[in-house]
Amino acid sequence: MKAFEIDETEISRVIGGVVAEELSWRFKRHTDFLTLASWSGETELGAGGLGLSEEEEAACRRRIAQFFDFPPERFDGAPASRIADWAHVAAGSITGSLTAFRFTPAGRDADTEAVLHPADAVFKDAAAAANLLYGRRRMISLIAPHSFLGFAVTILTPNLQLIPSVDARRMSPEELERTLSFGDVLVATPTLWRYLINEGLKAPDNAMGVFFGETMTPELVSDLRKAGFGALRELYGSTETGLIAWRDSPSEAFTLFDHWRRDGDNLVRLAPDGAERIAEPMDILEWTGERSFKLAGRRDGAVQIGAVNVFPSRIAATIRGHRAVEDCKIRVARHAGGVARLVARIKLNPEIAPSELTARDIDSWCRTHLRPQERPRIYNFEASLEDDAEKSP
């Protein structure tokens, strides 16, 4: 059935995201949002396009094969000069034999931390989202399609609904507003929603807004409704667990999808084959009923910056590697509208005096060793990094 097929154009979209993440993680090559959004099947792999070295090409092929769970040797002997050529190999490799996907949490090592999900389970999550978004005429997406939720919601869900999916990541707010029409559903992270609202985006009649990936504030939801988005849906899940629950407003509790049930503090997922598996959610769940809960903080210490999970302890450890730094701690500052920013509290080595030159040198170090979402926006030089709580007896 066509609803269960992934065509080469969609595979090219996924490959663009996978390649960007691989280049960022393994080769410290960071690609800005608009450049990444412009990548398509026609994008050249060599000069004039991605400009990949032989080592980078080999790593990207391995990562693509890992994502779609087929042997990387399938690429051997297949000439490739464009992303579409890789997509053609991937399409041929999964036709009739697609059994699993491997998703890597952002900022993690794909070789050691990729999470395998059976294909039927991923399609089950997409079907749950499709039921929730029933009646939409088109999906307009501002989400990278290679994350678990991005893939399930913006690639598989519209396929199951048999509706068009438009990749709008390269559109300006003005172009996006001209594109939106009656019955569309627009998918974006809260960070992108905040930007669109600040740019004055207005929705046509019967348009729905969908968001996931980071905290959505009641104030921003109110702004979305004022902008004309009469129906809103927030999805909850992670790379590790898949799609778990949904709600209409930050003031409400999340409701479990039908293929999940509560098991004490954990969750049990009912697989399509009838098997059950226990899953530990990434957040602490405060249960308000047998099938409803609110979030009560992360279990793993991660914070979300622009819908990407980052780990303050890892960032601090990286900054401690700078020759001028004796110690470092990272805190999260939340500004008006719910925007989260990282602040680096730094104790310099005794022989180093605080100066603008030192701050710039540390910032340059961070640009080389950290992903964009991990980079502090403020550097504070302090004589002691003890917190008030640490000073108390």
C-alpha cells in the first residue's frame, strides 16, 4: 500500500538531516538552519554542494544505512554524486524488507547510542498521530525529519493520512503565511513558534498547530490562538521511547495513546505483535490518573535548548578543557517568553586575569568543541563557583 511506502524524495529529506548531524558530531562541521533546509535530492555531494571528503562520505553512508537498518555494503559500487543517488540506494534496500529504524538522540554518538525501533512500532506511533490529526488537508512542517518524532509525525503520518507534506523549513514567515490554507496543520517546535508569532504570522480558518520537543508556555499558546490557530496539539515522547502522549494545552495533563499503559512509575508499551515492554520515560511523571500525567522534571539532567537536549555537566566538562579554565558550571537562565539560555560560570586559573580577550578565546573554543545549542550565551568569571546551597552548613 502506498500509505506504507517512503518515496525517494522523502528519503532525501531524511538523508539531509542525517548527514548534517553526522558531520556535526563526527567532524565538527556545523550547518546553519537555512542551508540545511535548502538541501534536497539535487544537492551535490562534492564541490558546489556538501563538499564531502572521502572520509566524510564513508561516514555518512554508514549513518544512512544505520538509520534504515540495512548493510552499508549496499552502497559499494553504486556511483553517487547527489543526495538523490544515496536515496535511490536506500529506497532499493528497504523495499519489501523494511524491518527497523535506528534513531540517534541529538548530540549523541550514533555508533554507541543509536536506538533501534521495529518498523511496525514506528508506524504504530505514526498511526496514533494520524488519528489525532484526522481531517487535515495538508501538513506543513518546519521540523527536521530525521529525529524520531520528526520522522513519525512529518514523514509517516501524512503518508498514512494520504495527504501532502510540505517541507517549509526554507520559507520566510511571509512566504509561510501565503502558503498556509484552510485545513492545514503546521508543525514546529516552540522555539520556532515563538519566532513565527514575533514575526506576525496569522493563520487561515481551520488551521491547526502542532508542537513537541521542548516546553511550551501558556503565554505562547495564548498567542497562537490569537494568531488564528483554533486547534492545538502537543505531542510527548522521545527518541528512546517513541510517541507516548498528547494534550491540547500546557495547563492540561498529557493523555496516553492507546498503545501505552501505566506500570507504577514507568510505562508499558503494547507492541503490534501483542508483546509488552517496559519503558522508562525521560522525565519524571506526576500521575493525575491511570492514563494521564504532568511532567515533573528530567530524570537525566538534560535541558532543552531550541528543542535539542543538552547536558550542562557535559558542556562544563568540555569548557574545563580550555587552558585558561580551572573550573566551570553551567546554569540555565529563562528569559521572557520562556526562552532558555545557557550561562557559563567560570573560575579561571590563578595566573589568568579576566578580560574580554579571555572571554573571546573561550567562546572560540566553545564554537569549535560544542554544537550551536550547547554554546553558552553568557560567560561570567567568578572567584568561587560555590552555590548558596553549597555554602550552607
